[in-house]
Amino acid sequence: MQQRRDDQNPFEEDQVNPFANSSGAESKSRFPGLSSLSFGFGNKNDATVDIPLGSANDPKKKEKELSNWEADLKRREQDIKRREEAVTSAGVPVEEKNWPPFFPIIHHDIAKEIPIHAQRLQYLAFASWLGILLCLGWNVTAVMVCWIKGGGVKIFFLASIYALLGCPLSYVLWYRPLYHAMRTDSALKFSWFFVLYLIHIGFCIVAAIAPPIVFHGKSLTGILAAIDTFSDHALVGIFYLIGFGLFCLEILLSLWVLQKIYMYFRGNK
């Protein structure tokens, strides 16, 4: 007792924090996982999860783009429908390819689009266009026979060029303008037809004569080429004579068509 009374702080040895060890131990025992958990406050043991910033907005963005695309498509469809309705209301026919029937490549409907009083002339012009196709096709055949008999490949290439260029150009340059002129009664298209149809007739005259100006004239089945080939091969001469006859018929038909259409044009004006 005397010793305890002499101590300056009688409670010094008893100054023990009852929670120093026991609470730590208890906390460790009761919550063993808390010390190992990271709460995302920048600790070095924090788990890193790669979450792209734009991933949350991707579905919305794609949905918005899809809706904009659908709206644009609907707007285009409505625009096309308005144009078709405007064309229909204006009375402008929609040209669909319908000729030839087995392989349509052009639009051609005389019975529905050409006035009744002009249909006969249009059929004559159509026969003239088919005639030049026949002439150029037969010209290729006859020249090919001449090539086989030793006439040379150059004339066959020239005949093929005449056919490949003449068939579409004759349609675009003079038959189609006449078709539209008959349908719309356009003076400008009639004038265009007259000028180019005269060139067509001039070509037929040159082809029917076949002067020896290009490879001795044998690339065209004219009368001079037919006479020249008869001395070597009679069969080739016959083919060339048939070609000459076709070109002559085409010239006569073309002159008749030109006269009839000119009279029709003068009568309407």
C-alpha cells in the first residue's frame, strides 16, 4: 500500500486501452474480408475494369442512325412517287423497253403513241430502218464468205464496223427523232430527221455502188464489188449481187419515205 501511495500515477500500470488489441482482433475475426477489399478510392490494389466511355451510348447512336436512314429512304420514296404522279398528270408516257419482244432493248409502240393519221408513215419509216439493218447484216454475211474464199480479213472487220455502228446510229440519229416528231409534232425534230435521213440515203447509194476507195470496195456489197468477185468466185459474186439488190431496195424505200414525210410536214404547217 505504501508503494502504491508513493507512485505519482497510481493508474499508470492499469492504463491499458481495452480496445487496442481486442477490438482489432475481434474486427479481424468478425470481418476477415474488409481489409482485402478495395472501395475504389485510388488504392493500389483497386481492381481495374475497362468500360469504354462510348459503350453506353452505342445502342442509342445506332438506333438514331437507323431511324435517320429509314426517314431518308421514306423521303426518297415519296419524292419518286410525287415525280411519277407529276409525269402521269402531265400526260407524258413512261417509256418501257418492249421491242423486240424476245429481247426488249428499245421502246416502240406505234399503235398507242402515234396519231392514227400518221401511223402509216411511221410504219413505212420503221420498215426503212429495218431495211438498213437487213442490208448491213447481209453485208457482213457476204463479206465473210468473201473472206473465207481468200478475200482477206480486213474487209470483214470493216463490214463488222459498218454493222455495229450503223444499226444503233440509224436508230438514234434519224428514226427516234422521227418517232418523237410524229408523237409531239415537233418542227425541230422533223428538221433533224430530214438532215440525217439524207445522210442515210447517201450512205446507201455509196454502198450500192461500192467504189474501190477502201480495200478495193469489197467491204460493201455493191455492184462494182460484185462484178469484181464474179471473176474469182461465182458464189461470192451471187452474195454480193443480193447485197446490191437489198441496198437498191433500201434507197427506193427511203426516197419514198422522205417524200411522204415531207408532204405530211408541209401539210401540217
